[in-house]
Amino acid sequence: MPDIAYEQARHGSSIGQPLTRRDGLLKVTGGATYAADNRPEGLLHAVMAVSRIARGRVVSLDVAAAKAHPGVVEVMTGANAPRLAQDPDAKDNPFVFRLDLLQNDRVRYAHQPIAVVIAETLEAATEGAELLTPRYEVDPPRIGLDSGEPQEPEGVGAGDKTTASRGDVEAGLGQAERRVETTYETAAQYHNALEPHAVVAQWQGDRLIVDTPSQGLAMAKMRLASLFGLDPKNILVRSPFLGGGFGSKGFLSGPQVLGVMAAKLVGRPVKLVLRREQMFGPVGHRAETRQTLRLGADAAGALTALDHHTLTATSRFDDFYEPSSAISRYLYAAPAVSTRHSGVRVDTGTPLFMRAPGEASGSVALEGAIDEMAEACGLDPLEFRLRNYAEAEPISGRPFSSKALRECYAQGAARFGWDKRLPGLRSMRDAAGRLIGYGVGTALFPALMMQAEARAEIRADGTGTVALGAHDMGQGAWTALAQIAADGLGIDLDRLDFQSGTSDLPNAGIAGGSAHTATAGSAIHSAAAVVLAQLADLATGDERSPLFGAGNAGVYARGGRLVRRDDEGRSESFSEVLNRAGRASVSAQGQGAADPASREAYAMHAHGAVFAEVSIDPDLGQIRVTRLVGAFAAGRVVNPRLVTSQYYGGMIWGVSFALHESAVVDPRSGRVMNANLGEYHVPVNADVPSIEAILVEEHDPHVNPLGIKGVGEIGITGTAGAIANAVYHATGIRVRRTPITLDRLLG
């Protein structure tokens, strides 16, 4: 086939343009249909009853009282719940997590579902659930890192190594002129997306239709097929809109499956939506960590050794370990590096992926320890980092250029005004006498690629279609992927029909790991390339076409036309090519996946630097983040407006990590005591008065065909550490536990 060149016009191309969201009007006018907005005919409402203990078993439920309540249709318990084709505790791959689906009377954590009440109205179902008055046989729960059962993980995160090392750390520490040993702790955090987990399920014989928020449509379909013994072709999962996911909607949770089971039990469509407090248990969270770091440096301030150990928790019945130490494998150029993880089993729901799993928690400890080492060496924190950037990954040895990081620091420092920082602790105050502190943190996140498929088509009327089961959880995927599709097909965006959000479309993989745009975008790019190659083949092989014989010179696509590369005066519209050939359309399927050779040869990360200014009341310890400036290099930017929004969101989450979020668990009952948004604190507008993101230009030809890296999670990494370091600069008090609360400054 002819060689097709994709020329991106300086003006008019879609990629690189700061377009507003294609779905924005639907969202602000209430036209976007989220899962719980669906109301099929005959809909019933389901409400979960959840455990108030963390360990034991359910002895009895007053099912009769609940069923006698007006409007209640059925109560689903372990006694009558539909039997499943697959044991929900079975694990046939590392990305299947055990679910609590009323298959027995065991209680494994607080807020575990123990029954589902199904009624004609939400009010009746809610009142029926209250009437169940469960009785328990209670076992003492294990809660906290010091109470759990020790467990040595076989892997951490997404199947990563538990340990990794290079060089002799003990020798490096022994040779060091200056040493730091320090321990940081991070609190447990719980997913609280704007949209809680929800499901509307309806059975049509052996066919199942499910509306539910999902970051992985194909995975959800296959999980349902396994659990219910269905042919995947008989399952349709719809998820056009998500009100946030952040990892918690990457895999089907127990409550979502319970909604499907309830619909099967009663033979009518059922809606089940989690209440806010029910988010604190069965849908994943970020586990608490205790991280101990040992660092050594020579007289010139160069690291000689870095040792990073993480102790974290998982549930008593499943395995997921926060990979906090892993970030120390990549960033700083110590000749000896060791990273290790240990675990304990506790009586909670299973921790899962939560925005920047490992990197967010690990960077807080690493960046704090780096600041402590800089102070021990008598160096400015920024200067110390500049001296110790890695030119190769400490563990793998793959080429790792510090150029992008240095540029991020240069631009960020200039915009922030780092040169105005006074080195002394408690040395800066504002006009009102509040203490001012400056802090800095490095941001790093892997540029991941997964697998995806897409279908592309060009029609004889000059329009195009791209279809794939992609996911938009608020990051703007509908818009960014459509921009890639329009440029890939060489048509204007208003001539594109972009289809996504249902499981009957080609598998777009999972929207996770900040990899969705790169992965799904590469699949779109691949499908579009094949379509245009077919179109060019029709044109260059037809004597009636002005492009006849241009096979060797090649053509490119732009504005709905094929243009001869060596003579731009010779071109032809897509419509002319197809109509003359008697074709209604040309179409093709394409795939996106990582290139193993490139991944083996090169380190691949997005880079950044975050600068924070805090203002602290010297008498009350009240902390305010007054300024945040982040500079990020993340490859090719598809839509700068959306990318900036993602950076803002990540940095605000960093504020939340540093100063606000913490699940308070009662060690006696194992219950989260602040399971609501009144007491589980997250930032509001007043907490982030000034925030700025700088998009640093970066071209990476190795990461994928489009040069795209993810931006959804990197904003967190570096931000929390920068804030913690700024608090220390302002007060002289090094708080090594997040969130940093005023009592820790006053005590």
C-alpha cells in the first residue's frame, strides 16, 4: 500500500487545540445520562444493609419485618441469593479481586453488604433495610499496622516486584559523610468520587443489560460472564459517563454485582446506588503506610545510597499492597538503591488502585527524606535535587534523561520565584505576621501503555466514524480521543461521528494508570492509518484519479482530501475517491499496544516539579496553601485545556493528601468513624486560592506512535511532598505523618 503521511497543519488541526469538552453542554444542562439516571420500565429500587462489625458472622436478620414493610418486594440474603457460576472468592488472574456477594454468613470488614432490600420506592427499600436489625457473632478485629497479621507480599501494586535493588546499600551508607534515617506515615484514604458506585440491571431472558460506571467495560463484561455463566455476547455494559473513578471503578465491585443478582432474583429491573457512607468499605481504598528511608551522601552532596522500606496493609482475605517504595527505583542517582515492601493483614475491605497508587504515598516520604538529606548537606533543596538526578534508572539501567526534569524545575522555579526563598527556618513572614514557607517536590509517573482496539470508517459523503469502548470519567476522553480520531482520518472534527462508552464496541482496555489516551489513541491512530491506506490504494490505482501513479511518492490526508506529497496541486476528496470506486465506505480495525523493544530499551516517564507556598498562623498552627506552581513534561499534548485541568486536579489532590484526607478507624469495632464528607475532609475552593500548571514542551519518539504520556496522576506526585517541605521551612517542625494537622504543629 502507498506510504501515507499525516501532516498536522499548524492551524486547523485538532491535536494541540484547547477545545472545550464535546460533552460539556450535556453535563452542565443535565443531559448526560449517568448510570443511576436510567429508569427502565418496571424499575425497582435496592438498598444494601451493611455490617456494623469488622469480623465475625451474621447470626440473624429480621427478614419478616422488612418484607412486611409497605412497598418492599423482596429481601435478598445468603439464604435466597442467586447461586453463582463462579465462586466470587476464586482468583484466576491478579486483576480479579474477591467479592462479598451473600454466599455465606461471614463478615470480613465493616460496611460489608449483608443483605439487599428490594422495593417499589427508594424510601421503602431504605426503611426495610433498617428493619432487618442484624445480630452478630463478633470476633475481635485486627486494625492498624501494629495489630495486623504479618504477611510477606508476593507482589505489590499491579504485580510489580516486592523488592528491587542495585549496588551495596550498606557499603554506600558506610562510606557516606552524612546520613539520614527517617520514617514517614501516610493515613488510609477512601475513594469518594462525585458519583458513587451505582448499577441499573435488567435481565431479558439470558441477556443482561447493565448500566454502571466503569473504567473497564470489557473487563466488567467478562467478570459478569464468569460469575453468571453467560456468553459474553449476551451482556451489554453501558457507561457513557462517569462522575469520577480514580481507580475505584476499574473493576466491578461487590455492590454492582449485587444489583445484578437482585434483578435476577425478582425478575424486574433493579437500581442500586451506594450511600456515601457505604463507599467506606467494599469499593477499595488507599491503605495506610509506614515508610522508613535511609540515605547517605558524600561531602559534595552526592547520594551514595538510598534504602526505602514500606510497611502497608491489605485485607485479611485478599491481596493488594500499596507499592510506595517503587518510586525510589527510578528517580535519584544513588549508586546503591534498595526498595522493599512488607505487609500486614487487617480486617478491612481490600485496598485497591487509587489515583497514583504507590507514587502518591511514596513520593511524600521520598521527597521529605530528600529534603532532610539536603539540609544535612547544607544545600538548597532544589540544588540538592539537581545534583542527584538519575541519568539512568538506578534499578534497570535503561537510559533515563534528566533533561525534562531539569527543564521542569527551571521553568517552575522561575515562575514561582524560588530565588526569593530565604534559607533559614521560620525566616519568612507576610505583612500579617504569618509564617511563610517554600517547598519543592519532584513529580514522576510512568508512561504506561496497555492494549486497545478501535474501529474506523470513512464514508462516501466525506464523514468518518471512530468507535471503541472507551471511558470518560471526567478527564475529557470523549474530546481528546475525538481530536486524535479527526486528525488520524484527516477530516474536520465536525465531520466525525465518535462512538464510545458501551461494551459492544471494540475493547479500549482500561482507563487507568494514566494510560487511556495513549493506549486508546494509538488504537485509533492505527485503525485510521489502515483506512487511509485503503483509500489511497483506490485512488492511486485508478487512472481516472489525479493521484494515479502516486504510490511511490505517497499521499497524505488533510481536510477530507488525499494530497499528493510531491505535488500539492494534485488532490482529491474522499467522496470523489469512494463514489468513483462505487464504494459506500472503507473501514478497518486497529490496535494499540506497547512496543516491547522500546520498553526494554528506554525508561518512560512523565516528569514534573511542584513548588508550594504555605502560610501558617504562628499561634494557632492553621495552615493555608497560598500558591502552587507545577511544571510538567508529558510528551505530546493533545488538548492543553484538558491537560491543564488534569494537572490542577492532581495538584489539588496533593493538597488533600498533605493536609486533609484521613480515614479514622475505631480499633474496637473496625469501623471508619468519619465515613461521610462532613468529617472525611477534602479541599474546597477556599483551600486552593492560587494554582498554576506549566506545560513544558517535550518530544519523546519512543513512548508510542503519538508521543503521548499520561497526565491524570502525575500532579499528585510531588505536590504533597512540596507542601510538607514548605511547612517545615515555615515552622522548623518536620511533620512526618500525613495529613499534617495543626495539632502536630502545636504539640
